[in-house]
Amino acid sequence: MKILTLLSLFTFALGFQHYCKCQCNEQLLVEKIDQCDQCTKEWCLQQNASLCLPEKTTDSMIISCFQNESRKEQAIVYAFILAIVVLLGKLVLPSRG
């Protein structure tokens, strides 16, 4: 049972979210995406057609894809939470022996 709980915590730690950042002139758009290859000029303009106005040129558009949290960061956080729960459980439950 403990192994199953531990494995389920680590599967949650493996999930992360990609974001696409589109910047044109002084306007900025940040949206969630499934994969980084979706982050293109065309995608940015589909989300906000007035992103590059008033110039109407996409030459100055800066596009980047990033993750808010990496797998490593999430695994560290979940491991820390699990360690705290185990320590609190040992403190609250009477010891056998």
C-alpha cells in the first residue's frame, strides 16, 4: 500500500504544463499549450489577432515556450511533503515496542 501511494505521488510530480509566450511591440500574451511545437507565430495570432497592432507586422514578434515547473522541482516538493507526513505520522502514532 505504501509503495502504491508513493508511486501515485510521483506520477503527479511527472505532470507539468507548457506555456507559450508571444510578445509583439509592447503587447504580451502567455497561454497554456500541450506541446512546445504548437508555439508559432500563427498560433499566437490565432489567440489574439490584434497582438501586433498598430504596425500589423510580425517581424518583431518574440516567441518562447517554457515550463512553469519542471519534473525535478515537483518531485522534490512531493518528496518533502511525503517526508513531513511520515515524520508527523511517527510523532502522532504510538510506537510499538
